Amino acid sequence: MLQKTLLPLLLLAAALSAQAQSTPAKKELVARIIKQQQPAIESMARNLAEQPAAEIMGRAGPALTARIPADKREAVAKDIQADVKKYVDEAVPLVQGRAVKLAPTTIGAILEDKFSEDELKQVVAIIESPVYSKFQGLGGDMQKALLEKLLADTRPSIEPKVKAMEQSVAKRLGVTAPAAAAPAAKPASK
């Protein structure tokens, strides 16, 4: 009796482990997917590397005004910008290169484990499709159109809320609120 229930379980376990196994064909398909995703991987790495620089620049502005005499601010600001540029010029290529190197052992391992060879072929067909490339290329235009319409549609209801928030914060800080609300944010470019 035990053998009758154990045999199907062993066959099922063997079938499941065979499905997750990597083959040269799967490795090649995964490599093609990762190659197609390289710009996104590099962009993610750039954002990661630039984040500390952006945070430091954000903190430097108020400190510059509060701690540096007016006659020296411009020179110190230029020096800070040069320091940040040096960091970005060194850090971005380092982090991007490392991300591209790590992608096959991280993203690739997940793809090989979670997708069958047939599914990987389908993914490759999608991302290498000229129609998909055209769709991706329109991403910035689609985002811009949506943001422009969203800003126009929500401005009448959002501007009074922004003004009320500015006045409330200014009152709490004991400063005079700006006479006019700050101009609405421009749509981000891709």
C-alpha cells in the first residue's frame, strides 16, 4: 500500500525538479532577456548611485545659506557641485557595471527557476518584437500626455489645498506665507 502512494509522489517530485532545471537553451534565452533589459538595469543602478548625491545636494542648499557668508556662497556652491559631479562620474559607472554583472546570477536565476523554456521563448518573442519596441518608445509621450491632462484637470482642486497647506506651515513656523502659490510642477520627462 505504501509503495502505491509513494511511487506517484516520487514521480511528481522528479517531474517538478526536472521543470526547474536549467538547460543551455534556457540559459541562452535568459541571456537574451537580460540583454534586452540592460538599459533598465543600468537606469536602476544610476538612480541608486545618484541618490546619495541628490540627498547631499538637498541638504547643502539650506546649509549653504545658513552657514556660509554671502560673498563666499557662489564659490563654495561651485566646489560642492564639483565634488558631487566627481562622485557621480566615479560611482555611476561602477554601480552600473556591477549591476550588469550581477544580473545573470540574480535576475537570470529567478527567470530560469520560475519559467519553463517555452515560457522564456514567449517572453523573448514579446520583448524582441518591433511592436513592443515601438510601444516602449512611446512611453515618454504617453506619460507626458497623461501628466499634462492630469495637471489641467486637478489644478483647480489642488491649488487651494496647496495654498492652505503653505499658510498653515508658515503660521506654525512663524513666517509670512508666500503671496501666491508656487507654480505647478512641470511634467517629468522620461
